[in-house]
Amino acid sequence: MSSAPRTATERTKLPYCHESFHNLQELRHSASLANKVFIQRDYTDGTICKFQTKFPSELDSRIERTLFEDTVKMLNNYYAEAEKIGGQSYIEGCLACLTVYLVFLCIETRYEKVLKKISRYIQEQNEKVYAPRGLLITDPIERGMRVIEISVYEDRGSSGSSSGSSTTSSSGR
Amino acid sequence: MITRKVTRKWEKLPGKNTFCCDGRVMMGRQKGVFYLTLFLIVGTCSLFFAFECPYLAVHLSPAIPVFAVLLFVFVMAMLLRTSFSDPGVLPRALQEEANFIEMEIEAANGNVMAGQRPPPRIKNVQINNQIVKLKYCYTCKIFRPPRASHCSICDNCVDRFDHHCPWVGNCVGKRNYRYFYLFTLSLSLLTIYIFTFNIVHVVLREYRNIFEHVVSLTPHCTVLEVLVCFFTLWSVVGLTGFHTYLISLNQTTNEDIKGSWSGKNRVQNPYSHKNIIKNCCEVLCSPTYPSVLDRRGVMLEDLSSPTSSDASAASTHKSSNPVSQTTKSSAPLIPNEHTPDEAKPGIGAGTQKSTSSPKEEKPPSPTSPNAVAPAVIKESSH
């Protein structure tokens, strides 16, 4: 499972990754897409936006379980905050109704504000955690809030066998 | 330097919606009844303002027309908001997601004997201790979220689908249900208001000088307005009452018609908070959901700038697909060539490709209308 030579410090920091990418730029330019993993929605609490924290087996060798779960839990918290029905949503709703919803031409809804926060969070997670491991998270809003799509990349220089084995293991799930 | 007209994503959306104002307005396909609604409301109110209000303002109170104007503006705003907004359309699954779901279904079903019908594609989830069945949508290639349904008129899956209303010319779903409800409510009030003041007007004139023959269309207009209001009253007030009932139980029209939570088989509505106030608050006062259809987003056909999705970025380095590489290096995307989305499954998903066949190739956001081209190129990548 040797990859193209990288700096030693990169390697030591990331025990799970056999291909270490410096950043998102490098990921985009020197990697090829191997697989995509989809984290589905969790409907046990109703129709609120919440994703399953179950760790997919395809990512077993790519990222630590706790890191993944933390990301998903954080996203779930953000969505819960966006969809919370409480004082602020009442005020926003009443104000909007009284102004015949013209107020939304001027101000942003709370949901939109939280979506921006989510987008920044995902960007940050991609840069710090996922890209160095050859993974990339797609913002759920781009998939209709149905799934969190995680793209699994592999270094073009390294042998394809490592990713090949991970894809065959996924089909046997 | 290539200058091209900017293509926005709404132009490539599947489904049978009509779009206006460069994607800002989204409606259903048939708009005839919507125009009728507009005509009836605007027409009746115009007659009211023109012929009744001057008399009533002078003889009763100027507040009457003022309030009528406010109510009319509110009704129109709610109608337009309901008709022109995205009801909560769920975008169709892209190729990889569709393949992933197919794989999961096959894994769950096991081996189906040749000649045997495959079992229906249903996923059971538990919501608030109730088992809810999620159905698979063959058009959108997704398991529909709970309360979502596929509208055959608009050819979209809509979240929290209530019904397709021809009077507003759009589906009523999660995002525009409260506007629809406020529309029916305010229209009921407006109808009752106009009806009442028409009667008041007629009664007032009766007790005035009978010989004061107002040479105008006023008596005829009054009769017309009374007729329109009378028939509207029964339907709109009834509809408002029905939707108030649904809201208090946190049900949709679709669920009510299908009898999903009618109580037989001891199935209760898992979404209801069992409290009328809480149910009303959730339906009417919940935060405004954003549209997940990025209608006005720009479709990037040339791949010089990386998009937020990895699709284009990853595919620029596909080594096993010479056709795509030559396409990418020459800037304009020839319409019949495949998009990066179609190229991807041919590479890493070699084991997943067993289920995908050329006939399933229906790209959700096609820049190439030709569905055969992606299939052909996919095979070449083997």
C-alpha cells in the first residue's frame, strides 16, 4: 500500500492514510475518484433533517470512526438548530406574514444563515480532516438534503489495488 | 476566449414545471385554471372597488375600502407566493446515488429466481415508534422520504406533498403549504367581506330614495358580485375549514385521501404532536425551508473553474476515458458528449456496474439530451 513519496511529517500525522494529500487543490489535481459513499437520512425522529451516524464499512481504512461521527453529529446539530421551532421562528414567521413576506427580500431567513454556517463547516472539515485522507464531503444541500455524499479518491500514482479492494468489499455488504 | 450564454440550472431540470423570469418563478404545467382564479379575484374586487366602495365610503365609513384593499393585497400576495414558489421538489438522484441505492436493494432482496417478480421496493423505517414504509420512486430513483409523494402532473417528487392544486397552478408541498393556507383563509375573509358589503349596499339603497335611479351598471355589478361570492364562499370556506382540520392533526391531504392514519390496523399518525396548538405551530410557524433546487445557479459546462461538487474536478483526470479527456481539453462542450457525471461510474465502480444498463441511463441534469451517448462511452471505458 505504498503511495507516491510524500513528506514524512505528513505521514506521521495521519496514521490512516496511505495516500496523503496536502490540501484540496492537490486532491483535485492529482487524484482520481474511486468510489462514492452515501450517508442516508435518519428518520427515527420524524421528518427533521438528520443523518445516520452509522460508520460505513467503505471508509474503514480511510478515516477514524470518531472523526466521521463527530462530523455527522455536528451537521445534525446544525440542522436541528436551523429547524428548531421556537421563539425566533415564531417572530420570523409573524413578521414575515405581516409584511406579506416581502421582508425576505431584505433579510435572510434563519435557515439560510445556518446553511451558510454548514457550508463553511464542511469546507473547513474537507480542508483539515477529509482531504488529507483522500476524501471529500459534498454539502447535502447539493443532493437535495437526502444524503451526505463522500467521495473517495485515490492517488493516481499509487496502485489501484487498494481502492479496488475497498470497492469489492462494499459490494459484499 | 469563449463567450457563451450563461445556462442556468433551471433550464436543465427534469420534470414538467414551467419557469419564468430566468428561473425565479416556478409553476406547474397547466396554467389555465390559475388565470381563471386571477381573473375571478381581480375582476370581482375591481367591480367592488369601482362601484360599491364609493357609495359605502361616503355613506358608511372610509375604512371599508381601505380594509378591502389590504385584504385584496394580502390575498394576491399569498396566491402569487403559492403559485410561483418551489413547493419542495426533491431533485432526482444522480447516477452514483442511484447505483448505490440499486446495490442496497439487491443486497437486501438477495437472489431473485428468474421468472419470479422481484419484491416491491420498500424500506421500513421506524418513526416515533411507528413503522412507516418508504416507497421507491422509479422516476426519481430515490426512496421517497416520509410524507413525500410523486406528482404526476409536475413529474417531481415533492416533500410533504399535500396535493396539486390547479387553481394555483402548482403543487402544494412543504415550502408553500402555509402560503396556500393563508391564501384560502384570506380569500374566505375577502369573499365574506365583499358578500356582506354587497348586501349592506343593496339594503342601504333600498331605504334611500327609491326613485334615485343611479344610471350605471351598479345594480348589475352587485348582483354579479353576489353570485360570484356566493359560489366562492361555499368552496373556499369549506376548503379553509378542511385544511384547518388537517393542520390541527398534522396531516396532509394526500394522507387523508389515502387513509394512511385513519386508525385501522392501529396505525397512528407518527408526525402529530397530539396537541392542536403544537401541530398548528409546526405547520404554520416552522422556519421557512430553503429550496434545494438551485434554479438560478449557473451550469458550468467548461471545466476551467472547479465547481463545489467534485464531479468536474475529478473527471478532468480520468485517464481511462480518452474521449472525455479530448472533450475537456477542447473548451466548448459538444452537446452530444457526455458530462462528467456520466463518466465517473465507469472507473471506480466497476463492481457496482452490474446493475446499471443502458436503458437506465437517464441523466438527471443532462447537458446532452442524448442518453445513448453516455452508455456508449461507459462501455468503452471497460
